[in-house]
Amino acid sequence: MTAQRSATPDPARRREASRRAILTAAFDLLQEVGYAKLSIEGIAARAGVGKQTIYRWWPSKGTVIFDAFLMLSEGAAGEPPTLPDTGDLAADLRAVLRATVVEMNDPRYDQPMRALATEIAHDPELAAAYVERLDGPLKEAKRERLRSAQRVGQLAEDLDLDVAVEMIWGPVLNRWLQRTGPLTAEYTDRVVTTALDGLRPRPSGR
Amino acid sequence: MTAQRSATPDPARRREASRRAILTAAFDLLQEVGYAKLSIEGIAARAGVGKQTIYRWWPSKGTVIFDAFLMLSEGAAGEPPTLPDTGDLAADLRAVLRATVVEMNDPRYDQPMRALATEIAHDPELAAAYVERLDGPLKEAKRERLRSAQRVGQLAEDLDLDVAVEMIWGPVLNRWLQRTGPLTAEYTDRVVTTALDGLRPRPSGR
Amino acid sequence: MTAQRSATPDPARRREASRRAILTAAFDLLQEVGYAKLSIEGIAARAGVGKQTIYRWWPSKGTVIFDAFLMLSEGAAGEPPTLPDTGDLAADLRAVLRATVVEMNDPRYDQPMRALATEIAHDPELAAAYVERLDGPLKEAKRERLRSAQRVGQLAEDLDLDVAVEMIWGPVLNRWLQRTGPLTAEYTDRVVTTALDGLRPRPSGR
Amino acid sequence: MTAQRSATPDPARRREASRRAILTAAFDLLQEVGYAKLSIEGIAARAGVGKQTIYRWWPSKGTVIFDAFLMLSEGAAGEPPTLPDTGDLAADLRAVLRATVVEMNDPRYDQPMRALATEIAHDPELAAAYVERLDGPLKEAKRERLRSAQRVGQLAEDLDLDVAVEMIWGPVLNRWLQRTGPLTAEYTDRVVTTALDGLRPRPSGR
DNA sequence: ACGTAACCGAGACGGTACGTCGGGTCTTGAC
DNA sequence: GTCAAGACCCGACGTACCGTCTCGGTTACGT
């Protein structure tokens, strides 16, 4: 349930209220003061908690942020996530990507997500936890949607689903994280179309 | 030539030797101690320079790193970069991406590039400078290679080149920055193939 | 026991070892490098203490110096000081003043005492603490010696003891602090004689 | 005319206007911001002068302050100072001391004089210059007044004039610099009386 | 039911780095 | 060659946090 890596004290005696207060405080501060000014000291103060309680249970600031996201994502739903499946893959992908960029353009989520993304970029162990617990389930849902499309002949049979997923979401993630271009619905639609069709000329129509 | 943003002192009186020493020290330290332990104090000490000289000319640690990259990229060549063009687009892309992941797997470049990438992620103004001065020329070279392929009928005539470029390099960049998967030649080859062909089934053989 | 003036943290949690190390380091450095080169940073380093520990408990460099003197003066004796009383006031005063100028001519004490004196000169609050805790007891001892002489008829009955004390020690202190003349035993003897006799001609002998 | 100690550039080419501007700025700043916040940089800025111009002609901040005083004292009068001589020594001393404490209680003079006094306390060379050029003439005037009183039998014939002067002004100076007591006219009157009469009982009436 | 051992809040501590101020030196261009 | 201007190297300032370390107090087991 957490990102802890090494030996920690008896989890049975852990105070759940403090844990939640810390994660909530961390996420809230991330929104309010931004990543650069986020400090353990600040989190402890906001959570009404001693600093040691944070150091006792988390090895780094990044893991606290990670767990904060974990708490949120699991609080939202106990079940694994799924992508909409109306039978029309292109339409479904367009809808999902549009929703994604709306979130990315919302400063309420933008700041914390950037914080998590850059912590991951600098911490391999955290990245592993991210891949397993946060990104993994979501990516599986994406693959599953593509698999479903494969079954009805909308995607090539021999398609590499991992690469396919990265080809759809990668450009969007990159634009967001590196700010290399505007994130609009028009843009994500183009990404979907181009990914589905490929770069090469198509022999027949469509 | 630099990432400065607001009013700065008279650049005519600036000492060029100090500027170069600072940027070199910054890049070297980035490789040696890593981003997390990179400090203005450390850069100044290594460069044999007063801290004030750094604060006088750069508004943030990120802009120093950025300028360090700028100095390197401009020191390497005065002309804009170009991608190889053998006439075989797929082969050329495979070669370029393979070279890219080799660099990404080299800790000598990995650390500093991550530092730049995450600084950009947190600083919109720096991102704008990055897009204009570092990423821009490179991206133009990529577009140009695709344009060349378009001319010889290897790519669709109505292809959106920006999206196309992002679809090829985006997945690789993401895997690298977020560590969501291994960066191998085999992987980049698959990316090239999948991007060129698209996700949908192709009517006839390839 | 200290020169603190405004609200400070819980003194119960204060580490006595650090307090002593700081005051000792301050006094030692005062002797070694002199007042002009005395820095909080230097004191902290010498004491093996974080700077914040000094800033936490003392509002200024002057109060640190003051407390260093306080520690020394209280370490020397728990009881209030007394002046020698052989029954011969003139002789006693001569002896005391001679001892005083010996100390003033000893660089071991000269430097730190000058530091304290000039800090006091620029800081009224510190001066008040000085008057109450360091100078006060000593001055009372001086007054007491004069009172004793008064009782045996060696001093005028209506003598203003405060002024009398200042008239004996003031000239010496001034010569020392302002370096307006040499500090010799011969000089202090003259001061004692002149003060006792006054400036006016004496009607009868002596 | 100045407190310079070591070799300096050709004084013939010196710009008098800058010299005066610096000394005036120094004195004014001393009054306005106080000794602790007085900086060479501040003086240069206020005087509209380059820092180098100060460093070229004065070896230390103290000597600047000293010269500022020198300029003022010589601007006031070209002739050596004299003390009033009405024939009544006690009355004259009372008047002079009263005027002195009025000045000492005036913050307009208090701050700069403290600055000078403490600079002198820490700089023997400066002290020598002070004794020779500022304190010397004044002390001679004081001695002269006492000599005059001696001539008319108001003071002992064998009186040590140096000690006598210090016994009258020393207590006042000390009270001022160390803030060991209030500086009132009543106090200075007592000092005069006690100094003239001495501490010992007088055989007959006064 | 009652120690006693752990967690907990609080926060002092030794440190590192921050961003700023000013010291004293050096360079530039105007006079 | 002096001067105004100001960049430069350097050292110290006072502050913010780091991660570690006590210090009571309050749980919550294990006997």
C-alpha cells in the first residue's frame, strides 16, 4: 500500500490518522505552494505531526508524494480502472485523450502531477513503484481497450500493444511535461488519427 | 545567447572567462554529484567564482543548467543539426533512435539531461527558451527528414509532421524520463515500424 | 543568567554543553583573532555547533560576548566580589588600581574587554544588562570599601559614593579605552592621591 | 589634515570636492543609519563617488569618520578652542560640563561620537591621531583653564593637571559611553564639587 | 489491570545551502 | 592620473530545511 523500501517499524502500531493527515497535507501543499517550496517540515506542520513520524514511515519526499497519489487513486475506486468501450476505438480514444488534457490544463492537478513525474525521473526505485502501482493498472486498461479493438478487427493482429499505447499517450505526455506545444482537443484528435493510420501512405482509401 | 529573462547588468562589462567557468562547472558537477546535490555554492566554488557572479547573471539554477547545455550544443557545431538521409527513411530513423538510446543509457549524459528536463517541467519560461533554442532546431531537422521522405512518397502527403515527429520520439523520451520500460535497440526498431505502419490493419501486405 | 531580551524557545530543552562551548569559543576567538574578525560563523565552527543554535538563544553578537564574560565571572566565584580592606584606604586603592592596569595591559584580557565595552557603547539594552549583572556587583564592592573608610573617618561623611567611585576608576578606564595616555602604576598612584585630596589647596598639612 | 597612515597617491591631483562630499556623507549617514549600518559602499553612493576614491585616500572606515570630525571641528573655528574664564573656576566647570552633557544627550551628536570613540578603542593608530589632532587641543584648553585657576590660588600649586582634567571629565565620559548612569546637570555639578574638594574630610569648613 | 515498549507531538540540535550585503581589488571609459 | 561606475572574488550574514536526536505523553499489548 505504500512506497516504503527498507525495514520500517511495526506497522501494526501505526496511527492511521497521522498517515492520512500527512498524505493529505502533502497533496494540498503541492497545490498551494508548488513543488519547489514543498518541505517535510511544512508537511509535518500542516498535518499537525512530528517530523519524525514522516521520516519513520517514508524514506524520501518523493515517496510521500507518491503515496499521496496512491491514496487518492485508491480512494476514488477500489476496482481497477477501465477505458470506455463503445465499439468505436477512434472515438473512444479521442474522448479519453480529451479528458486527459483537460486534467493536464487544470492547475489543481498539473502541479502535483509534475511533482510526481519529476520525482520519478530522479529516483529509479520510486519509478519502479510507480510503474507497478499507479501506471501499471492504467496501462493495462489501455492495452485491454486496444485488445478489444483487435478482436473486432479495428487494429492489426500482430500489433505490439505496449508500443501502441506509448504511441498514443506518449506525444501527449511529452507535450505536457516539456511544454513543447499547446494541449488542445484538436491536437489529441490529430494524434489519434495519425497513430491509427500511421505515417506511410495508405494504399486504398481511408 | 542566454536564458536570462529580466533586466540584468551591463553585459558589456561581463567577464567571459567567468561565464564559461560557471557553465562548465555546472555541467561537470551535474555529471559527478547528480542533480539533487547540485548547488549554486558548489558551482561557484568549482568555477572559482563568487556566488554573486552567478546570481548577477542567472535568475535560477535551471537557467544555468540550460545555458550549460546551450554552450555545449553551440560549441559542437555552428550550423543547425541535420538527420542522416540515405533515402531509406525507416533505416535512417532506426539508426537515429538507436543512437539516441545509447546516449540515454550513458550516465554521462543521462544525469544532466534529466536535470534539464525536470527543470523545464517546473519552469514555463525556461521551457519556452528550451523550445526556442535547443529543442526547436533539432525538431526542425526531424521534420525536414520527414519532409524529404514525403517528397519521395515514403510518407503520406497530408501527414501532420509535428504529430509525426512526436509519435516517433515521444515514446522513447517517455520511457527514458519516466523509466516505464527498457530502452533497447529492439524497442526503438519496433517504435519506428509501428509508427510508420500505424495501428490499424493494412489492407494489403506491407 | 543570560542577556536574552525577547521571547526565546523553551530553555528546559536547551543543551548546556552547547551553551558552554559557544561562550568558550567566543571568548577564545576574541583573544585570538580580535573583535573585528569575530564572526558568528567562526564561533559556531569553533564550538562545533550549528549557527542556528547561536541565533536561537542570543539576539546579537554582543550578547554572546556579554554572556561569555558572565560565565567567566561567575565561574570564578559564586559570591559577590570584595575589595581588600587593610584599614588604609589609600594603600588599598593603589593596590587595586595597580592590579587593574596590569590586566588592562595584558592582551589576553584587553581585546575581549574592549569588545564588550564597545558593544555596550552601541547597545543600550546590553548596557543595562551590563550595569545590572557585571558592573553592578563590582561597583557595589567599591562603594562598600569607601563606606568602610567613611566609618573610620578616612572619607568625608557627606561624600557622594557614586561620584567618588567614578572619580577614582573613571580616569583609568578612560585612559585604557581611549588610549589617551600610558597606564602605569605611577599614574594610578597619582590618581588615588589626587582624588583623595581634591584639586583645591588644602588649608593645613598634607 | 587627514588620518592617512601609509603611502597615498599624489595629493596634488586630489579632487577637493570629492573629499568634502565623502566626509559630509559619512557624518550624515552616521546620524541617519547609525554606526552599525554605516558602509563604505553607502558613503560612496551618498557622496556620488566611486568606492575606489575612498579606498585611495583612507585606509579604513575609522579614519574616514575621524576626518569627518576633523573637518567639522576645523570648520567651526580656525583658532584653538578655549574654555570660559570668569574667574570662578567651579562655576565655569559646571557650565562647561552642563553643555557637554547636553550634547551627549542629543542623538544628533551622540551616534557619531560613539562611532568615533569605539573606532578609536579598537585602532591604536587612529587613537594616536585622535590624541594629537582632536583631543589634544581640547585637553590643552582644559589644562589652561586649570592653570589659570592655579595662578589665582583656586587650585593646589602642586596639582597634576593631567590627572585633574581626567578626574573632572573622566566620570562624565564614562557614564556616557558605558551608559552606567544618567547624565544630568545635577550629576555634573556633583562631579565638579567632589573633584574640587576631594574625597577626604576637609579640616575646616569649605 | 497493569507495566512497558512503541508510536507520537514537539522541537532542539549539527549541518548544508540559500540569496544578500558589503569588503577590498580591478577594469573601463570619460575627463 | 584621477575619477564614477560597477563587475569581480570572497567572507559573513541571518534564514530555511535537512535528517537525527531527545523529551514527555499516550496508546495498546503481553503478562
